[in-house]
Amino acid sequence: MGKLTKEEIVLLFLDNPQKVSSAIWYGNVSKSDEIRTLICDLGDPRCAYRYARDIDKSPHPDTRQAACKDPCYAYFYAIGVDRSPHPDTRKGVCKDPYWKAEYKKWESSLNPAQLPTKLSAKPSPTFQQILWNSMRKLFWNP
């Protein structure tokens, strides 16, 4: 399957936003400013987070702003994309007491010497474990 066009992305989103999220997950979306803007304009924080994590593989102000509309994805963006605290993600998680507490726990567990110095740096095992534990709590625990 080739990369989706803008029109195909919009049609998929109208059918089911999860399909766009899955297309991003599987790499069926191109990396371009035009597609990033479209993904962010769709209004689905999950899609913006996944685009930044899986397609851009780095933070971008547009995807951060779109992801931070939902406290859960603001938290995931901080851990999985920024890999360090950011004022926008901090503001995004503060909309929900649970995610605010999780963000504070994560932030207090950080050692400044372990923070990635490059955007392309692979997350440390600590970051990966925190992200996995958070996702497990969110999706698999009642």
C-alpha cells in the first residue's frame, strides 16, 4: 500500500478517526508540512501524537499543540516525543488531575544528565518503561 493522499486521509478520518491513527502507525502517511498541518487540523490528539512520534520522529509546535488538547496525549507527547518536560505539555496535562499527577511523578523521576541531548536520540530504558506503564494503566487496567 502506498502513502495516503490528503483526500484519502480526510475520507478515512470521516469514516473512523482510528483508521487514520492506524495508517500513521503503519507508516502509510507521508512526512510533509502539508500532511502534518492536515493531521493537526483534523482535531484528533491521538493522530497528532502518532504523527510526531512515528512520522516526524521529533517534536514540532503544530503536533505538540494538537496533542496537548487531550491531557493523556499531552503526557504521552512529553514522554515519547519531547522526551523532556515542556511548558505546553505541562499546561496540557493540568486539565486532568490524574495526568497532572502522573506528569509530576515522571518529571520528578528525571535525572537531567539522562535527558536526550538530540531529538534523534533513542529514549532511555527509563523513558520506555514509564511510557509502557502509563499506557498499561490507561488501556488495560479497569
